[in-house]
Amino acid sequence: MKELNIKVEGMVCNGCENRVQNAVKQIDGVENVVADYKTGTATITLSKDVRKEVIKEKIEDIGFEVKD
């Protein structure tokens, strides 16, 4: 298992966290996602290799911004 931490801008509440988590969980190879609006991060556990660009695109598609 591999863990990936991504900075996500624009989350302001628990609902935002849930939207990010639900979107990223749809990606094949994502085992678990924990988003935290207070720290502006999403911690993603991967069961196989997933390109960061795929995750970034999924998050940005729902209206949030990913910072490198």
C-alpha cells in the first residue's frame, strides 16, 4: 500500500470533505481517502499505482483546486 498526501484548496466544511472523498474513491486503485478541510489536505491510500494527475483531475472536476 502506498499513501499519497495532496493539498486541496477550496474545502470549507465537512460536506466538502465528503465530496472530495467520494470522488476520489471512484478511481480504480484507491483504497481509502481522508480529506480534512481544516488542514486543506487529502490523504489517499492506494492499492496499486495511480498517477497523481488522475487524482488531481477528479478533484478539480468537482470544483476544488489541487496544489503541488
